[in-house]
Amino acid sequence: MAGMFHGPIIFIAAVFALAGLVKGVIGLGLPTISMGLHALVMSPVEAAAILIVPSLLTNVWQMLAGHSLRAVALRLWPMMIAVCIGTWAGAGLMTGPAARYGTAVLGVALALYAVTGLATFHIAIPRHRELVFGPLAGAVTGLITAATGVFVIPAVPYLQAIGLEKDDLVQALGLSFTVSTLALAVNVGAAGGLDRAVAAPTVVAVLFAVAGMWIGQMLRLRLSPVRFRRWFFAGLLLLGIYLFASAVA
């Protein structure tokens, strides 16, 4: 993996600034944008290696910004365990024989995520069904994370479906993304992705992601979150379709 980052550092900075800004406004989107755009110029495992630290920092920041972390963690721990198991079970999907399909799978994951975000219908999962659907959603999310570095499907729709209050949902997303990032870090480290070559891009990514997230939080007070989400998911859908089409062409 040494010496693999030959692309312009300004591209990495711009991607993480945009990803951080989106996360600051709507509370998610950093890994999705980062993996989606970096897939245009590098492999998924290279993009994931840069993603680990800025994703961890911004998600821990989001996870701790509230007073319900303990209650959320007690409610979601079966799902979090399943996320780890699914991610580690999929170790090698980014680097093994299936890695050449990674961009296509990433495109499908982004498109599915965008469709769920644009959809007007909402699924409701009753509390007594969470012990069934929570681990299932976690395991599938883990496998998709292992293959693509994106950990939003089906975790985000599931968390939106279990009836959490707004602030609890933000913390739950932060918890889920933090656990997924740590689980993914194990896979990337085992693949040799966390070496000295990732240091400089990571520093740049952290600085611009944090700056973007801070700006996004300021913009949240001025922008319409609903309109912003609509444009975000529409752009994500187009990116997902493009990645899939370019990978299978």
C-alpha cells in the first residue's frame, strides 16, 4: 500500500470538505460522499484507509452531542454486535477476487440509499420486533460496509423506522457509524491499508472534514434541511448510477 496516494491532495481536501459540510447540515453523509467520489480515482480499500480517522472523529463528535447515549446503546447493542460480525465476516471483499466488483456494488449501495432518502413513505418497526430486525439490519450493514466502506444501508432506514426522537436518532446514527468505522478499520488494517502512506491524506481529510462539518452546522440554522436533503439524495443517486454504469461497461 506504500506510495499508493498519487492523486492530487486538493481533491481529497475538496471531497472531505463537502462531505463534512453535508454531515454538519443533515447529520450523515461523510463516508457516503467520501467513498463515492474517491471511487472515481482510487480503489475502495484506498478510499477506506483515508476515511477511517475523519469518520471516527466526526462520528464520535456526533455520538457524544446529547444526553441519551446510554439509553440508545442499551437499545441498539444487538444491532451493533451484528454490525461487527457482518463486517469482519466480509473481510477481504475489498481486496480479494471480488474486489473488482467493488465500484459496481458501491454504486448500487449509493443508489439504494438515495432512493430510501427520496422516498415519501416511511416504514415503522414496533419495539417488540427490534430483537429480530436489529441484528439482521446490523449484519447486512456490516457486509455492505466490508465490501464498499459505506455503512448506511440498511442501518439508516432501520434507525429511522424504530421511532427514535430527533435527538436520540442523531446520537443513534453517531453510535452506529462509530461502531461501523471501528469494525471497518480492523478489515483495512488486516489488508495492510493503514501504513505511513495514509498519514498525509488522513491529516488533510481530518482538517477539511472538521472544517466542513463546522460550517455545515452553521448553515443548518439558515438552510431548509428538507430541501437540502432532497438535492443531496438526488446527487447521490446520479453518482451511484454513474459508478455502477462505469464499472460494468
